[in-house]
Amino acid sequence: MRADLFDAHVAADREGFETTDDVALLERFGYAVDVVPATGENFKVTLPSDRDLAETILRERRTAVVR
């Protein structure tokens, strides 16, 4: 999988194909992509508010383990 992603990035660079999404990149070059169900706690951290939410989730998990 890692090698496929690397190869897709190389091909995109060679063709001048631009995207912000690795899934779109893989699909563009014919790689199969599977969607895996997840919870709302599985999110991309891109903004300071995302970081704050991630810290809250981790803090709550630590508290739940200690109890």
C-alpha cells in the first residue's frame, strides 16, 4: 500500500495531476481503495479546534482507563 501511494504520487507529479486527497490520487491511477467504517473520533486534525477536540478525546480515554 505504501509503495502504491508513492508510485501514484510519482505518476501525478509526472503528469502534473494535482489533488489534496490521497484516495482521489490512488483512484486516478487505477488503484483499488476500500472504505472502512469508523467512529467520529477518527478525524483529520488540520485546525487548532481539531487539535483541541483530539486532546479532549485522549484525556477522556485516559480518565476512563484509570477508573
